[in-house]
Amino acid sequence: MNLRERGITVGDLLIILIIIFSTTIIINKYKNQKQSSLNNIKTEIITLKSY
């Protein structure tokens, strides 16, 4: 049975939604982690220059 014969089922929609939500959560966590590491580097440079 291929997709054209049976159509899109509720299970297919659930799998698609899980994939979309998990990828957005992973991307958002990666962006936040990247920004926090950049902020730490900037504060270290500022403190080193002030001495």
C-alpha cells in the first residue's frame, strides 16, 4: 500500500508534528547555547583589558 492508495493518516500527521517540534526545540537550544558562549568570551576580554 502506498501513500496515494491509503491517504495521509493521523499517525502520519503525528510523526510529522513530532519531527517538526523536535527539530525546532533542538535548533533553539543550539542558538541559545551559541549566544551564551559568545557573551562569556566578550566579558572575559573586557575584564582582561581592565587590568
